[in-house]
Amino acid sequence: MVLLGAVVNGACIFIGTLLGLIFTKIPERFKETVMSGIGLAVLLIGLQMGFKTDNIVIVLISLLTGAVIGEAIHLEAKLEFIGRWVERTFAADKNASTGLAQGFITASLIFVIGALSVVGALDSGLRNDHEVLITKAVIDGFVALVLTSTLGIGVIFSVIPVVLYEGSIALFATQINRWVPPHMLDLFITEMTATGGLLIVAIGLNLLKLTKIRVANLLPSLVMVGVVLYIAEKF
């Protein structure tokens, strides 16, 4: 089932929100230790994916060119700007529904914008492997619990955009074989998995607060894997 990862992600957010309505106060030390454990697990998954490469040069070139593109267009800054703009728009609304809307918007932005959503959904569609999205689901479930304890029930409605966004990418990925020859598709899946794995390693390092890598600016590298393979095939 190609949509399994997206559905599990939505279910974990739903459950996390319900738990958040029950546990309104979570000690900070619990949050820190749990997030550290999640960060270590994310690191392990990223390393496992990264080691699957058959040609590290392709991964390296894809990362370098993707990083240049991402930094040139300020991709992460643009995503953050959109998030801040939406939050300001709803914060300025003084209607009774503001709290509900703010919980929905804030949670949606957190759960949708990020490398795990893209890499995980592509993995679900290309390889029918849902490990990344299920890991993301665990993270999102815990984050939903924390957000709900402060922003309220509006967080639960973020399930809808998360499932639609990740599900759409996964379904699109299943159609790639219509345009890409089988031997090229196998190469693309292998190297895209490895490149995506390194992005996940970066996310794990960020979660552990060991560094602050602008992972969103590296997202173009996933597209560059296909470009690099196409050029290599032609020349």
C-alpha cells in the first residue's frame, strides 16, 4: 500500500493530539530526553540509507549542486517566510476561531515543511518502503502532543494537509517509471535513497542540537540525482 506511510503519519498526529488534550503539562526534561532518543533513531535510519549508494560521486555531485541551487534561491528562508506570514495573518484575526486556526496552521507548517516529508514520501512511492515516514510519524506524534498542550484542538486538523501532501508525492513517485527507463530508474532509486539518507542524517544532527544545517536548502539535491544520472547516461 503506497499510502501506508502517509496514513500512519496522519494517525500518529491524531493520537498525539488526543494525548495532548489529556497531558497539558509535560516536564521539559521529558521533552529533551525523548527528542534526543528520536534524534539518534533518525541518525541511524539516515546512515542505513546513505550506505546503500553504489556511486558516492553521484551522491556528492548531487549534494553539491543541490546545495548551490538551494542557497541561491534561499529555499529555507522562503519556506520560513511563508510560515511566518501565515502565522501573522491568523494572529491578526481577532475572531473566536483564531486559536483553532493558529493551532491548525502552526502544526501543518511544522509537519509538512521539511526534508523528511519529501524523502519519506518518495521512498514510499518508489520503493514501497515506509520506514522514513513511520519514523516521521513517531516524531510528529510527540510534537503534536506538545503543541496541543499549548495551542489546543486545532492541531488535529493538520492531519488533512499532511496526508494529502505526502500521499500526493508518493502517488506521483509511482508514475516515474512511465518516463524513466527501468535500468535508469533502479539507479535513480538507489542514489536518491542514499542522498536522501544524508539529508536525514542532517536532520538527526539538528534534532540532537549538535549543529544547525539548513536542510531545506539541500532538498534540490534529490532532483539533481536524476539530472546527474541523465548527463552521465548521455555522455
